[in-house]
Amino acid sequence: MSVAGRGRRVAVVVDAYSTGARLAPRFIAEGLDVVHVQSNPDESPFYLDRLRRQDFVENVVHDGDLEATAAAVARHDPSFVVVGSEPGVLLSDALSERLGLPSNGTELSRARRDKSEMAAAVRRAGLRAVQELKTGDVEEAIAWASERGDWPVVVKPLDSAGTDGVSLCETPDAIRTAFADVLGRPNALQGSNEQLLVQELLRGTQLFCDSISWDGVHHVSEVWRDTKIRIQGNLAYDFEELLAYRGPQQDLVVPYVKDVLDALGIKYGPAHTEVMLTADGPVLVESGARLHGSIRDDVVDRCTPSHVTVTVDAYLDPSTVAARASRPYELANASRCVMLISHQRGRVVSDAGMRAVEALPSYAGSISMAEPGDEITPTIDLFSCPGMVYLVDPDRDVLKRDYDRLRELERGDGLFEVEPLEPAASA
């Protein structure tokens, strides 16, 4: 018997990985059944091993045939389709459009995934976008960078996540190394890096906005200021700080972000948009038509309704978006999300050093932590970060003090007890 036959509303989540895993429990708590759609039949075990299969009445595996997938989903008479994570953006667009449900449609889908097409769409709307070259030819990349004469430049995949494959290149030889390391290899989203982007290095302060949209009305639910540091030529995350809705920087970035959402055709659902606030104004880094990845929504909810909360509310009651958009969000607490920086190498035996972190007055939780048996290395990017810690307190001075202490603990004995890795066996 179909789910619809039981008289319950049905939600469809495409690729419920990362923060998207938090959607189904929220919908279930409100009395809905949830169908999962897996956009890639050969999805990485990294995602599939973490899929909460118990949350779903069915897992529909998309094999490339949209009509077959739509038919399998339609049997459940769904009320809506929502994307769970970045790999599911294209299929979520196509499936919601095909089923006649609220949808961003497919006309601008590629601009919501391919960073080069994204920048082009933003330029067409008359907005400032990063200067860049898309190419698979390393010598063309070097010629472009040399002609501009503004070093360093950024080399990155067209379609990936976090800082995966991102290099800061000071010289032509550094560009050659970046191309050799990344071109033609799979990225973190299981895509193939057949071409790369070479971009100007945007100088300024990076902020990002989480938003929810319905019928073209946009509510920016969180504004965070992002601090990165340079480690061995790579850009690594340091910490993210939740800001008030209004402020000198926010007042420039929030209206720009809403214009970007329009330019990318994001009319429905969540988006996570990263912007560099330069001396000439805000410039888009990238926008994802999905939830903010790797967050503790329960922790953010202590400060303001989280991206997960406003997204769930929007799909259950679309009128909440316009109501929230009519006034700025308010903060009950300030917060920092601190990316751990490992100075250790080895196999984790225990996280004994975390007890001192958990004793910090503003400690509120952690996420994506290295566990016993995991291998950790010195951090150089997001993917070598051994975890993230949330600090929450009304007083930003308390957050700063606890952050400084956390970094001291890392540089001292470290947060993990590790044992040496066994040397690789010789051939």
C-alpha cells in the first residue's frame, strides 16, 4: 500500500547527507513520512554509511532515468521535494519540476552547481563576480595569470565542497603543481575534475549567509563571518562567528546575497551563499542551493532559529518565510564554530584532550570529530580538520577567551592521544 493510502503527508529528501540528515527526524516529529532519493547509485561509502535508513519509508535509487525515479516517488503522493546536500541539487530541481511541486526548475540548475556558470549568471544580473578562467590547459592558466600580473591566484575545481582541491598559487610552477594534483582526479563530491577554475584572489572579509526562500521571497536567517588561515599554501578554516543581522558589513552583504539568489533562480528552499566583502563591495565566492553543511542545528537554535529549523518550517508552512523576512532575526546568544587544527599525526587512541575543551565555560558541542581508530594528520584544509567545536555565550569576550585557550591546548599536548602509524609495507 502506498504511503498516500495511509493518509499521511509525505516529504521527499534528495541526498540526506551532512546537515540534510537532520531534515527527516524533524519531518517525522511533525507526523510526516519521508522518502529518500539517492541521486547516485554509486554514491561514496562516506555518505552511504552515514545514511539514516531508519528514517525513511523507502530509499529510491536514481539510475539516471528521471521518469522512472519520478514514477517511484509519485507513488507516495509527496507534498514536496527538498534537497539534503550538494550532490542532490540537480536531481532535486529536476524531480520537483517533473512532479509539479514547488521547484527552482532546471533552466538555471547548472549555474547552481558549476562555479563558472554561477559567476556568469551573476554577471548577467549586473552584479560583481570574481574574475576567472575555466580551462583544462595548464599553460593557458599560466598565461592568463601572468597577463593579469596579480599574484597569487586561486586554483579550484568547478564543482566540489569546502576547500577540497583549492590551492593558492604564487608562481607559474605552483599552478603547474595544482593542476597536476587535481586535474583529472575525482573530487569530494565524486565529480571528475576535467577542467579547473583559475581565479583572482579576492581580498577582504569573507561572510556567508544562510537563507530560506519561498515563491521568490528570501529570508536571510544567519550571517556568519568566516576566518581562514594559510597553511602550507592552502586555505584552511579557522573559525566562523555568528553575527547580528544588521551591522556595517551585513548591511552591504545581505542585499547583495538576495540579488544573487534571484540571479541564480533560487525561488524555493535553502541556500548557503559565501561572499567576499572587498574594498569595492561584495563579490560572490559561491552559492549552494542547499543547507549549510556540517552544522549542529541544535546548537545554532540556542542563538537563533537554525538553517534546518527555518527550512523545515518553510516546507511545513510556507507562510513562515514571508513572516520571518519581514523582520531581522535576533540573537539570544553569540557563537563561534571553531575548526580544530591538528598538529598531530597518527591513529587516534582516545580524545582525552577534549575533556579540557568540554570544560570551557562556553563549550556547547562538537561535530565531525575524529574517533578512535581514525588517522589524523597535521591540518592543511577542511578535509584534514579533525573536528569542529561550538562555543556559545551572550558575551563575545568569553568566546574569544575560550577560543584562545582551545588553540593553546591544540599546540600543547593536543586534543587526541595517538599512536604512530605503521610504515607502509615495502613492495
